[in-house]
Amino acid sequence: MLIGGIIAICILLLILAFVAPRLSRYPQQGVAKSLGAGRRTGAKAPGKLGGWLQKPFTKSMKATDKSASAGRDARSKLPI
């Protein structure tokens, strides 16, 4: 379920960044804020469990940031 949600968010951010590059930064920040809260909560677990629990959120943040930046880069390369 979480994987499907992250994939949907990545696709949505990619399309939004391609259509409106400047306006896509606000939804990207909102996604980063919510995933960051999950990451911080997971990190509070003791020992290695904390590292394991925060890892999916960290990877998801990287994926959403990469997706949004790819949309902006593609838009900037258009000949228009």
C-alpha cells in the first residue's frame, strides 16, 4: 500500500513539475514534510530498529525529490 502511494505521488509530482515548474515546489515541500515526520518518528525507536524504520521514509523522500526535479529538468529542455 505504501509503495503504491509513493509511486502515485512520484507520478503526480513529475507531471506537476513538467506542467508548472514553479508551482510544483509547494506540493514537493508538503510531501517532504510529511515523510520527514514519519522518518523522525521511526528514528526514535531504540537501536538498529530506528534505522530500519526510518529507511523507507528516507528512500521515499529521495524518490519524490528526484521525480520532481526530473520533471523540471525535462521542462527546461523544451525548445519552447
